[in-house]
Amino acid sequence: MAPSTVAIVGAGIGGLTAASLLASRGVGVTVLERAAIPGGKMRTVEIGGRRLDAGPTVFTMRWVFEEIFAEAGAALANRLTLRPAAALARHAWSADERLDLFADIDRTADAIGRFAGAADARGYRAFCARARDVYRVLEGSFIRAAAPTPVSLVRAAGLRGFRDLARISPFDTMWRALGEHFRDARLRQLFGRYATYCGSSPFLAPATLMLIAHVEQDGVWLVEGGMHRVAAALAELAGEHGAAFRYGAHVAEIAVARGRAAGVVLASGERLEADAVIVNADAAALATGRFGRAVAAAVTAPPAAARSLSALTWAMTAETAGFPLLRHNVFFSGDYPAEFADLFERARLPAAPTVYVCAQDRGDTDHQPDGKERLLCLVNAPATGDRQTPNATEIGRCTEATFGLMRRCGLTIRSQPEETRLTTPADFEAMFPATGGALYGPATHGAMASFRRPAARTRLPGLVLAGGSVHPGAGVPMAALSGRLAAQAVLRS
């Protein structure tokens, strides 16, 4: 029989999805969130009276949210205003090297042909076909599955699909597979960056992560009001079905009684009884005892060496000139192997970082807004926020390298210190404890990494996981799918 009451720890996308689905089924849901608003990593900051997205900035896999809203008795189109982006991103290596990717494959192939030649334009088309095949093979057997294993993947594929599994190159690295399609090293760098979408290195990640290219090709959407509207819409939907939200509520312990999760204890000492508990926090926080020793053995703690990337981010309002920004922009470092060696081997800020810039007052054209615009600038950083945190000198060097690269590519940014908010791995660790600031759970390095992520069900009955550190993986749509799997696990318990 399904539980009548569920406590959800954390109002990230996974927790919000689970709350919406469970509340719509008549389950009594209470969501407990330390912060003042929902969203988790989908957070905002306020600068000069203006709100900026300071977390995820790309909305993909629209079908995931259409299905979730429909299951909860609503229509996504009535809750969010989404506009498809014709231009996916603008990329630059210098003032003279620039390449745009488009939603239209033919348009992108033409752009690549002009940028790198006809052979790489043909390679791009083959790459898109391969990414589509990877996605097709893995959507049902892995992404939607509750607890996939290599054996279950083979069984789901059957004899006819076994060749498909071999063709998606699960034991090849992403970087080597890209070399089969692109002669130009800049294009390998560009498409290798998709590995960082789940906090990983293209030199260590499996070739299967090429499916991210297909996900973007299938549609990138601009959310009116910013990405935080996604979290707000899910919270509103859950509330309409009776879910209760308590913000500023710090869960100190998950209570256990008669061999199963039985509720939560707040830092204030207040105890809330529940038939089941969903933890929408990093699995490492549970495994390292942040929710009490009684539940620490419910999951296996991933080693710190397996953490995904963290970041240095600068949220700002600023005047810009020179480079024609789109909504999404990437400025590439000159030495990708050295950059990732700094991040994962030497565990330090990269000497020459690649920079992502989300220009939040722009769309998929380079029309420049009047006056100051809202920018989120990001460079990857090692997830060492709980130990070897970068000092002021190291952050200063990285800041100069970051903004120096953008200047060399033609972009001038004029901002004031009071209009800039810097977030470091130590800050992310404070917001998301036991992660070191890792933003994507464990890194996806090696063919088996994805199978080592915890599933929704834990070793303790009544205790269920959701979020980007668990299956099916990192990113907004994957976290939402984890919330759906968590709700299903609760309903079937």
C-alpha cells in the first residue's frame, strides 16, 4: 500500500517533481528546504534590484516536463512560456575565429564548412547521426529505467539490439570518438565540451555522452522569466495539489523506526512523522552522516576523487562592447588537455580556462540591449571546496585569465565590484554540503560510471533518493526524471 505521508528533504528539481506527482495522487507531502525559495541549484541572485539565473541556464528535453506536468493533471504550455532557440550557441577561439551552432543541422553544417572545410561539415552530419543513435539506444533502456545495469541494458536490447549497443562505443572515450568525425581540433574541443554538461572531462568520459549533442539538436528553449520559473512552476503545481512547503527548514536527521525511514528531525528539534522520506540532496551528504548515522549506510559514499566539476561564477550587471553576444556563448582556451589536467589531475583552477557566458537579456540574435545587461560568466573548477580551496591570489589569476580571454576574443565587459557576485567551490560546498562544490554528483568517467550512481531506492526501506547525484544523472531534465523515479518508488513501496 502506498504511503499516506511523505517528507521531501530539498526543493530542487528532483524534489519538486516528486512532490508534484505524489501530491497529485493524494499523498500528503511536506517539502522541507533550507533556503528561502525553491530551486536548489536552479538558484537566482539579485544585483541592483534585478534577478539573475545563477545556476542552470539551458532548457532541453521539453518532453520530460510535458510528461511530468501531464501526469500531475496540468499542461506545461499553460505554466511556462517557452521559445525555441534558432541559434544554440556562439563559440570563439580568438577575435578572428568564431562559429555558431544552430537548431537546423543543415545551417550548422554550412557554418562548419565555412569554418573548417567540407570534410568536417560531412563529419558533423555523421556525428549528429551517431549522437541520435546513442540517444535512441539509451532512452528507454537507461534514461527511463529505474535501476539499469549493464546486464539489463543487454537484456533490453535483445539479440537484434546487441549490435546497437556495441555501435554506441561505450568503452571508447569521447575525445577519441570525436576524432573519427572531426579533423579540426577546435571542433573536437567544441563538441567535447558536452562532457562538462555533467561535470566530466572529454578525455575520460565515455563516447556515449555524445547523446547530449542530440538532446540540444532536438531543441533548446528560452524560458520567459528565466530558468528559475521552471522550479517556481513545479512548486506552484505541487502546492495546488496540497503539498506543504516549509522554507528555512534545516533537516538535521532522518528518523528511523522499526527498520525503515519514519520522518525527519529539524535542527530546531521539531520532529515530523512520515511514512516515507525522499532526500533531494547529494547522495554524499546522506552517506557521510549529514542526516544522522542511522541512515548513513543506506547508500555508498562516492570517493572525493570521483567528484564532478565545480565552478567559479561571476553573476553581474555590466555594459558590454565588441563581441556580438547571443544568449549562450563559449570562449575556448588554447590548450584543452592542459585545462582538464589542471582540473582533474592537479585539482587546481585552470591556468587557461574555457569561459561560458549566458547573456540573459539576449535571445538567439545578437541584438544588444540598452544599458547594462545581466551576465553569468562561468569557468570550471575542481570540487575541492571542502579542503584545498583556492586563495585570493589564485582566484585573482583565474579571474584575469578569464576576462583576458574574452578581451582577446573581442568582448569588453565594464562592471563595478558592487554589481558582481562571485561564487566559488567553497560557496557551493556551503550551499550543498559534502560535495566539495561538485555541481553534478560523481563524474561520468569510464564506461561503468553511470551504473555506479545510486538508484532511487536505498538499502533502507522508506528512504528514497532524488536529484542530480543519482540515476539517471546530472542536468535539469535528468534531475526531473530522478524525481519521477523517486515518486514511483514511493508509490510502489
